[in-house]
Amino acid sequence: MTVTFDDPDKVNGIDKAPATVKLTGHTRKNVLSVPVGALLALPDGSFGVQVVEGERTREVKVRLGMFAQGRVEISGKGLTSGMKVGVAAT
């Protein structure tokens, strides 16, 4: 990060200088996402989710994408939009 001042002559100290911060983010569209609490740590060091299908559940290994606002982008074989996933109780 580089900090510059619009008017350096008005700066009386770094801890008292007004600052404007501009962050550049990314947007991803048409992705699958789940709450971060739905992620499972798998024995091989990867991640998965528990897919709920009626009375049955199964684990599906996933690849992680972007994280934002408590959710994470996931992709993997056998995942489709609208699937229900298990989430850890808080």
C-alpha cells in the first residue's frame, strides 16, 4: 500500500491526517456459493460440503473460489444450483 496526501502541507502528523481509502473488489456472476459454515475439512487437506438429499447426505469434494460476506464460491463434480447443504449449528 502506498499512502499519498492531496495537500502534504496540511498534514500535522500521520496519526491525525484525514484519509480516503479506495478498495478495488471483484465480482463473480453465475457461481455456486454456500455459507462458510458449510465447509468441511477433508482428511486429505481439501474441502467438501455435505449435500442433503431427502433423508440422506453425502460428502462432495469442492474447489474454493472467492470469499465474501460470509459465503464462499465452490465448484466440483456433481454440484448443481439449488442443492441443499448441511451447515454447522452455532
